[in-house]
Amino acid sequence: MTTSQSQSAGRSRSAIVASGLRKSFGDHGVLDGIDLDVAEGTVFALLGPNGAGKTTAVRILSTLISADGGEVRVAGCDLATDPDGIRAAIGVTGQFSAVDNLLTGEENLVLMADLHHLGRAEGRRRAAELLTRFDLDEAAGKTAATYSGGMRRRLDLAMTLVGDPRVIFLDEPTTGLDPRSRRTVWQIIRRLVADGVTIFLTTQYLDEADELADRIAVLDHGRLVAVGTAEELKRRVPGGHVRLQFADTTGLDAAARTLDGASRDDDALALQVPGDGSVRSLRALLDRLDEASIEVDGLSVHTPDLDDVFFALTGRPTKEITEEEAVR
């Protein structure tokens, strides 16, 4: 369970609800009646091959484009009747930085504060607070053009937070960042969720979704093909197994006779037993071994990762490029 999962246990309020969401561009259907329910104070990750419609979904939910059908509520506001209420409650960080390269880091934040009508003194106070929070104090007076990729992304996120949003849409926020910068962004996301902010995340990095998301939805050809926690999705894919290690051939032989369908490795004195990795199946396996008085020297559980899940559900690798996403 992720940190935000434990913190959000018992919460039932929804930050984002979409029902029957549809969108087409000409004759090309991008979203085909998707339903979403995102709990407050959690990270919800939307995965899918390029061209699946992830960015289109974000653009609709954040009021940037209209839907062709369906109902949407974000932060309690109806998209059709109160888009201004949604805009006041959300922040959006897109795939491409909104940072102005000709302005300094501080000037970018003050400009955003002006757009939020915070007032001169309050805007400067908010800018200073965010520069400190995102470890950009020393670079505050330098133009954004001199920033590294990680610094620009931190500044971009800081600009999103000027209006103190309750819901933040992050559309592939770590694309192109080095591993250290990616982990810095992850830490920022965790802190935001700890403060009660809801994060709607799209990403091509499955380890990112696995690390951060309380719930994950997989979108393919405009339809949701799976929704659940990372562990729930992994259990849907075959290939999981438990590896049992034995001290001698006597234990290995006894276990092989007891556990039908297991494959053995005589050199390693090990047995591989198919399983979904759940607590229930593991308990059942251990009970069978205990009933047969078989001693196990070591045990490890192996489950498919999200790459396996993604390929099994979509039939495509995670990095497949299609023309549609280039313009969506």
C-alpha cells in the first residue's frame, strides 16, 4: 500500500467523476464512453499506448476542450454548467513546459500570481514560498533558459501551485528527465498528496505509476480495459509463481509429489509453483506443505510487473508511437 493509500483509507469523496465520456476528432474516435472515479487525496494514474487518448482525457477534464458526450464533475463542479468553478480548483502541468525562458524563476512565479489576481505583496510572498519549497532559491534571479531540465520541471510545478489547487493534472510530468530529477518530482507529488491534494497522472513510465499511484486505469483505443491497484492488475496476468528452496533432495522430492503442476530445478534444489501472488493463495500453499510435514528452506514470490500487464491488456509495448498522439 502506498503512503497516500494508507492516508486516504476510509475516504469516500470523489475529486473527479466522469461518466460516458466521449470525444472524436473528425471521423477518429479518441474516447469511447469512459467512466472514471478518483478519490480525494489520492494519486490516480491513467496509462495507455501513445494515441490511446490520455492527453485528450486530461484536456477535457481540465476544461481545455469540450467533450462530445458524457458527464464530468471535478472538485464538486459540473463541467457543463460550472467550468469556471473547475478552473478555480485545479492546476495543470502539461507535457510541455509553460515556463517563459526570458523571465527569471521568480518573475515566472510572480506573473502566475498576477494571473491569479493575488495582489502584488501576496504574489511576491507566494513566489518566495514556492521558490523555497522547490529548492529554487539560488536560481530565483536567473532566467529560466539557464535552468536544467529538472529545475524547469520543478519551476513548472511551482507555477501550477500558485493558485493552491485541490486537484492537479500532471500529463507525463517526468518525460525526458534524468533518474534523479524524476525521483525529486516523485517526492514533490508525495508531499502534495500528504497535504490532501488529488493528483491525476498520465505517464509512459510504468515504474512511476507503480511507485506513486493508489489506483491505475489502462486506456486502449479510447476504452478503459482495466482499473485497479497495481497489485490487482498484476494478478490479472499469468506468469506469477512462488519459488520454494529446499535444503536437500528429500524435501524437494516430497514437495514435487505434493504440489501438482510445479516445475523443479534439481541443481538449485528449488521448486517453482504457479500462483497469483495473493495472500490467500500463498497461505493455501503453505498449509499444504505444513499438512505434508515438508520443511522449506526459503521462499520468494514472483509476480508480473506492470509492463507485463500493459502488454497483456493492450497487445502493444509501452513505447509504441502512433501519429495520433503527436497531435493529441
